[in-house]
Amino acid sequence: MLSSNTILLIPLLATAIFSAPTDSLTSTIAAQSDAPTKRETPSIASNNVHECPYWLIDECEDPDVPPAKKSPVPSVSEIAKVIKVERDLALFYTSEDGFAKVYEFQRLFHPNLKYIHECTPREYYQRTKWDDYWLFINRWSIAFSVASSGTVHVLVPPRGPKNDSNWLTDEWPILNGKNPNVDQVIQVDTEDFENTTIIYEKTREL
């Protein structure tokens, strides 16, 4: 069984506090305001959405999308209101290797689980929409963590997440106890989907 030390022993790199976006979220936490560290932009090998990093997904799907007037990045709570994810169906993924593993896991094991871009209107995360796209990615990740509830799954490669990944900086700090609607987080090995570890479980009150 995959050891949880891979992820649990890595220091949490950010603490996010945001205003509760829904009635179901009972705690209040602040949105991280600083833009995330920019990643090296990967090359686009094809127009296949399954092979495209989500921060370039608009370019992969619609390379000829016309430029639009860019808007200020909305707050975490505003983004969370747009995200639609049902209880127990949130799926996170930490890797820059493409989406192939996400779709394979959904097809073979959990077809009802939804990744972040499947829960957000496509026009909402166009690269051409926001004046600071990296700040949007940062807040979008936090908002998805806020909107998640029940049992959450995360796909993690055997080498573990990168230190500057959205999973470690934005998502895991929220899912690891700050979102009271999350009951447990299950880590899934991307190389062996049957190799799972519960890395967070909410303490039950007696």
C-alpha cells in the first residue's frame, strides 16, 4: 500500500483562508491573494484535451479563440459559486504529465468522479478571460477545494507531488481539515489505481 509519508511529511507550503461561499460551508477562511509561482509553460504536443495541462486547456481545444477584453480575477468565493461538484465526486490530480491518467482512472474505476475543469463552465477558465491567469489558477484550485465535500480522491504519481504544485500549496491545506464538509481524502497511485491510502479522515465526535 502506498505510504502516506510521501505527501504527509511534506510541509504544507501555504495556509489559505477564504470567506465561505455556500451555506453548507460553516467555517470562514481567507483567499490567498498572492499570485502563484509561474510554472514553466509546457509545449502543446497535440490538440487532444486529454494530453493538455489544464492551465492551457483553452489553447488546446480552441487554438483560434479570439482575444477578449480581460477582466480582474474574481475572489475565491465568487469562483466557488460557479463550480458545481456533488458530494463524494471531487477528483484532484497532481502531475504535469497530462490528463491521460485522470481519464483512465475515471473510465476504469470511478466514471462519476469529476475533475476541476469538468465542474466549471468552460468559458470561465479561458486563458484570454482574466488579466492575471496564474492568480486565477491559484484561486480556482482553492475554490474547488472549498466546493468539495464528502469523500475526495486525489491521483498522485509514485514520485509524489512537486513542492510548488497546486495540490500542496492550494488544495491540500484546505482539504486537510479546513473544509468541514470533507470527510476523507483518498490518495490513489497513478501507476496502480488499486493502491490507495486514506491520507485524511475527519475526526468523528462521540
